Amino acid sequence: MTVYFSIFLVLLTLATGIIWAIDHFVWKPKRNDKITALESQTGTPFTDDQKDQAAPQSSIAEFAQAAFPILAFVLIMRSFIYEPFRIPSGSMMPTLLEGDFILVEKFRYGLRDPVWRNEFIETGRPERGDIAVFKYPEEPDVDYIKRVVGLPGDRVIYREKKVYVQPAQCEAPCEEPEILVAEREMLSQGEFFKDRYPLTRYREALDGREHDILINHASRPHLGIYARQDGTRDDEWIVPEGHYFMLGDNRDNSIDSRFWGFVHEDLLVGRATFIWMSFEFDRDRNSWMPDWVPSKVRFDRLGGIE
């Protein structure tokens, strides 16, 4: 859906820009010549209202003149600087909740054209621990948001609900990199639930970056439906060059790289940086208000994203 909106925005900006340029460089001089000729005939200068009546600007040209600067600003901002997104699910709880509205830095992982998404300026690549928005590899029209855990060349292990990462090996001669273990500290239990079962909230530290995660200890491993990779165990993956391994912070309620594989760098959209609005939609079943109307504004959630 976002792809179609981008195409529509580009086409509308282009159309209004062309009409504005034609009006400014072709039609406007002709209107001015007509007004000058009429003023010479009457011998008196026209007021602005008289000029508009004598040589009116077409409604299409007037709309293009007003709309083009706004559309161009929105296109540049949305395509290359910041784009707003709405969190549609709980896969990134507790970091991001359903109903959070976030800003994503588009320039963080390279500048790309808004239609074909070809990179024309490289500005950087994801770091381990970033929260990244990307195009879902199996359905590129859909935007996903997860946390970057594995970088190109890394060996990622998800075993017994714990994350282990062996960074990509350096060029010889060098020692084999040690496996990074995601250290966890329990924070609370019962703050969040899944089917009435309390989830455990941990503070996880991986490679110097800290963030909160949720674990459902009642949920069994899903090894049978994990993405398979030749030469590795069922719960291990070696990240190919130019790809990234993504995990949701709500570890037992997230469809991520464990299930569908890796994210190619061409699918990267940007890094989530800020929650600018957060709505809650929970209400009693007997409420007469429609489901899409917010029941509460969560002002305490506004701010930067870890």
C-alpha cells in the first residue's frame, strides 16, 4: 500500500510541477502582455482585481501553483528524511505497542528513489540493536519493523529462548570471534499477557546495546517451522553478505527471521527513532464508539526509541 502511495505522490508532484512551470514561463507572460496592452488602450494602470478579470489564471494552474511546493516538501521529507509509520501489532512489545506512531529516519541506511528504491547515495548500514523498518521479503509491498540482531557474516543462534551471536570472522590471520551472549535481567512478570498467561519482561544486553524484551515461558519452541539453512542446525543461521537477521522484541509472538529468513539491504527503509503519538484502542465490548476511535492518548510513551 505504501508503494502505491509513493507512486501516487510522485506522479501528483510531477504533474503539478509541470503545470506550474508551464504557467510560470509560458502562460503568465502572455497574461502580462495582454494586461499591458489593455492598460495602454485605457491609459490607466489596472488594479489586481482588474488584472485578474482581464487575464484570469486558470483554476488548474492556480491549484498547481498552491499545491506543488507543499507536495514537493512532503515528497522530499517522506522519501529522504523522515516518514511516519503506525505500529499495527504487538511483535515489538514492550518497546513498541500497537497504536504507537513513530518517525523513521529514511537517510540512515542510504538514500533511495521513492518508486524503484534504487540507492543513489550510501549513507550507512544497520548496527546491531537498531530497530529497522524494511520491506517484508516475501511480500515487498508490506512494511515490517524488527530489531537488527545479526549483521552480514554473523552466526546467530536462538536456543532455549536465548540469543547468541558470533560476529563475522575477520580476515586471516586473526582469532575466531567469541560468541556474544545476550545477557538478561528480569524486570517484571504480569505486566503483559498472552492468552491470559503472564509474560516475563527482561532487560537484554547484546554487544553493548540494551533493550527490553518479552518471553512467554509457556510457549514451546517452533523448530519445525524455522527457516532452514544448509550446513547449520535448526536453530542456527549464518547471515549472508548484504543481509540482516531480524528479531521481534516480543520473542514468542513475532514472525521474524527465524521463520522467513534474512532481509536484503535493498529492502531496508530506515531506522525507527521517535514515538510522536500513541493511542490506545481498548474499550468495553458494549461501548457505542467504533473500534477505530482511540480510547486514550498515551502521552507517557512519547519520545525517543531505544
